[in-house]
Amino acid sequence: MKSVAEQVKEIYRITAHDYDRLITPCRVGQFAALIAELNPKGKERALDVGCGPGGLTLRLAQSLPHGEVVGVDINEKVLGIARAKAGEEGLENISFHQEDALSLSFADESFDLVVSSFMLPWVPDPDRALAEIHRVLKEGGKIGLITAESRFYDFFYEALEELLLCYPKHFEKIKADELIGAQRFDGRELQKKLEELGLSIHRRFHLSIEDPITPEQYLRRINTITAELYLKPLPPCMWEEARSVLKNKLEELGRAGTELLAVECSLILVGIKERR
């Protein structure tokens, strides 16, 4: 079985451009809300861990005209997209590097700000990733996290449950959450993890965006973050049939059978690394 890191590389090798086209625009408001909460002064050194195609990274660079922003991701293809966008916008205070969030190459206390958007759901060890974020953040520095809350794209998980029921032999002992691999978080539990590391959380809130779209659009959006890896337990000859099962279930869950809500229900935390 492939590791989570290998799966993420495989997903974004296939879907990087579609992800940037279909998902990044949905999160612009979340990026703006996080930066507003961080209230940067304009000259900090900042790190974006798991930056993807740079949606948050570029906006952070714009808010730090006299500072520096470093974006890191495990996937080189999305970094290429991020670099191209930074070049198009003429941003010279930004750079991108291939890094593993579980083992960052930066020295202790290297950054005034550390942010991360939707990276935690995809790492095999979120506790270790948070410890690395804490390590590279300066004392008194700020942390800003956006991650998937427990209701994130919940219609799709319901549709997956239907798929599992239709093909019990192929999905034996597999749960819908395990099939996707992404983790969804409870706000209080995540805040506790950060506080145990020595971070003082001064703001925790949820930001929900409900986008009415058709089942076809819904699946297209989901597949930018999954590359349909959830179909892998089935023989390829059954994939088209399985897609129909998912689509039919989504139609059933939708409004009047024609549209349903793609819910980007995100958890946002902002805090400070306490001084010893």
C-alpha cells in the first residue's frame, strides 16, 4: 500500500492544474480572513507549509512588501504552478521549495509567521507536522492554520458509504474516511494539540462556504483532491459503474435532484508561540 506522501504526489501529478482552477478560487475568502487575523506588519519572514499552487502564499507575500515569504510543498508540480503565478504577479519577495512537512530543513526559530492551508488532512503524522511548525517559529511569532472541519464535503462521504454498500467484497473492512485518506479535525482537539506544544491560541473560528453545484461539478471538484483513488479497490472494468453509483447518490442528496451544496467548511486557528 502506498504511503500518504506517495498518494499526495500521485494525486497532484494528475490534478494540479484542475485543483488550482476549481479549488483555489473557493478559498480566497479564507486566505483573506486568515491574513487579516494575523495582522502582519509588512516586514516579517513567513513560511507557508504545504503551499500547493500558492493561493495563500502569494496573498501573504502581497501583505509583506518589505518581508520575505517561503512556500514549501512535497509536490514539485504544484510548486511549478506557484512559481509561474508569482512571476506573473511580479512578486520578488517570495520563493518556493520542495520540502517534507514532517522534516523541514529550516533552522529552529527561523520565521516570524508560519501558515498552513489544508496541509494537515494529508500528512501521515499531523502531530509531527505541528511540532515542526512550532520548531521553526520564533518565540512570540504567529501561527495561522486552515484545515478541514468535520463537515467538510460531507455529501461526498455519504456517497462513498453507498459505494461501499454496493461493493462489499471489494471494500471489505474499509471505511469511507480511510478510502479518501484525508483527515478532518475537531476544533477543540486541534487547539489542545497546539497548546500542548506551547502555542497560545487567541482565535478559533469556522468559515463555511456553500456552493450550489450539479453532481457532475461536485465530483469534478472532489476528484481534484482525490484523483479517483477511491476507485482503486475495484477492477477498472467496474469504475464507470461505480461513478454512476456516486452520481446517483449525490443527485438523491441534492436539492430537487439537480444541484447540491459543496460545503467548504473550514476550521481556522490563529495563535502565538509563547516565550519561555
